[in-house]
Amino acid sequence: MKTLLIMRHAKSSWTNASLSDHDRPLNDRGEEDAPRMGAALTERDLVPERIVSSTAARARKTAELVAESCPFDGEISLSRDLYHAGLDEFVEVLQKLPADMDCILLVGHNPGIAELVDFLTDTPETMTTANIAVVRLPVNRWSEVDFETEGELVEVLRPKEV
């Protein structure tokens, strides 16, 4: 059994119109929400062994703040494939993860994040910024995740509720 934490990046800033979408930073609320979510993972004993994040600035910073606010001592991997990823890209990234890791945090963007939650759990969820879906997957190795995998949505953590 594997645990996949699926997180949408925290709230981003739109104040600098000259920045590309990929380079947009977090806004003040995002800077507050991301550490709050790391603390919520700690409270639930869901500290990931690895964090895999989109390379976008807002996702990367979200991953870093979550990692800093929990007893995370693993690696943050950046994947350009997770920038506006679809289901194919998510499954491909998951399949490459080490089999010995039982809890992974993915940080990405909508609509792909919400589609991944729905796809893996058959439960449509609105994934607003900084939400984390906790999904249990009935696999022994990440390489076993495919388009037939049926996971269980354990809960959705939301910044305003934690």
C-alpha cells in the first residue's frame, strides 16, 4: 500500500504582469498556507519521503515551504513534466519513483491535479490552492500505478480547515 499526497500549489501572485506564468511567485496568503499544510501533514503522520514538484516558481516554493515546516529529510525533485501535466505525465512520473518509498507528495497545477485525484479515486474534488488530497493506492511499487489503479481518497486537507 502506498500513500500519495496530491497538492495544488499555494496561492500565487499576479502583481507582476511581466513575469511568465512559469515564473509567478507565491503571494502572501500562499506563503502562509504552504507551511500550514506541512504542519497538517506532520499532525497526521503523513510526512513524505520524497516531494516531486513542478518546476514552476509557485509550485517549487510551495514544496520548499511544506518541506521546511515538517520533519521532511528527503529530496525535493523538480519535474518540468508536472508543469500543467495531464494524466499521462502524472502516471509516468509516479511509475519512476523508488519502490521502497511509501509516501510521496506531488505538487502541481490544476486542472491536472483535480483530474489525477478523480482518476485515482473516482471521486471528483475541487482542488483549490494549497489543498492536499490524501490517496491510498493498492500497489506495492510505484511502477504498478497505471490506468487501472483504483485508490481510496482518505481525506482532502484544506488550509482554512487545518
